[in-house]
Amino acid sequence: MRNKIVAGNWKMNKTFPEAEELLNELYEALESVELGSVQVILCVPFPYLELAVDFADDSSFMVGAQNVHDHDSGAYTGEVSAAMLKSLGVDFSIIGHSERRKYFNESHAFLKSKVDTALKHGLGPIFCCGEVLPEREAGKHFDVVKSQLEESLFHLTPENFRQAIIAYEPVWAIGTGVNATPEQAQEMHAAIRSWIREKYGEEIAADTSILYGGSCNATNAKELFSQTDVDGGLIGGASLKGEEFLQIIKAALLPFAAL
Ligand code: PGA
């Protein structure tokens, strides 16, 4: 059965001393939390990955990058390869975040290639999908998300697909303070799981973690995570504050009945 996952996406935030302070705070706080089957993944900026892995070695969280290049190695100035990340002890990379799709023009084909390269080197993709507001208003959100998955993820073999985590992040909810309602999240997550079922069968559909992202915080996490098909969250702004991020982790620990 799938895990609940709380992943923090720090984006381009924090200086080195600030990163060290937050990692230390989370490290100390997680010592007294029994995570059970809940997985915590910190996706920190590249320069802090090694430090995060050092903390993670002794702790219950795992480390992810926020991006990875689609080539194995070579003359790609400024880029970071999957092999480099893996050799540091990084286990995941976010791929297909809407900010990368928008500001860096990352296409479906490029994301597909990144997914393949990440998996080839043993990095688990945290694959983001989600519609922009005009697409939702036009009633096209299901088509948009389905095609994002079909174009960049559904070519995988069942064995490789099992390594992927999906994050549904409606773009209109990211960083805006306006989260999707639990019903809106559940509806899309259920649709995503049904497409996975059609493509890969019941067992893989039931085992795939589908995270919600977009203004998820300590106040709304419990309700969002209690939805049947919402298996945790990809947390941006609220992952930058230790105490709030811990509250979100604790929301993922709660059984449905405890709400
Ligand atoms: P947010 O970002 O939680 O700040 O809305 C989520 C994300 O972009 O992953």
C-alpha cells in the first residue's frame, strides 16, 4: 500500500546559515516523532544538498533535489546531473514543477527525458502536474493534467512507474494562499488514480502516492490529507518554517478517524 509523504520544496530560499538552522531544527524535532509509514522528503537548493544528506543520514527524512538535467553528463554549463545527485546520497528530484514549465519553458518532451534519466540513475521523480486558472475556468483541468501525465510519465514501464511520486499542484494555488478545496483536490486525485489504473492496473494505482501542492499549510493540511486519494503534500512556503512544517507532517500521521 502507498505511503503518505510530506515533501518540502524550499525553492530558491535561504542562505547557507539559514538552511543549516532549519535542517537542525527539523532534525531535532523529528527525533521525537514516530513517522511510521509517513515519508518526509526535503527538496533543498543544490548547494545545500550535501548538508541535508548529512543530517538525513542520522534522521528519518530523505533528501530530494528540485531539478535535474536530462543528459547523463557533458558540456551543459550550470546544470546538475542525476548521477551527481545520486552520488551525493540524494534519492529524489522534483520534475515538471510549474515554475520550471513556465519560467524555463520546460516542455513535455524535455520532462519525459528528465524522468527517464533520473530513473536510469536511481533517482525517484516527484512529478508535478496541474492546470492554470483559465484552464480550470474553461473546464479543461482534467484534460490538461491527463495530457501532462501521458506526455511525460505514462511511457514508463510498470517497474519504473512504481518509482514515481505524483504531485498535483493547481498552478492557481501555488504561492497564492488560495488552496484547492479538499473536494477539488480529491476529485483530481481520484481522476489521476483512475488514469493510472487504466494504464498500469489496480495494484500500481493503489500503490502510487499522489501528493497535493499549492498553499498547503498547518491549518488546511489535515483536511486535505484526510481525502481518500490525497497521500500527503508537496509544500512550498510552509516548508520554510520549521514549526509549521512539523505540524503538516503531524497532519499526515493522523489516521482518517482522528480528524
Ligand atoms: P506553495 O508551493 O506551498 O508555496 O504554494 C507549493 C509548490 O510549489 O510546490
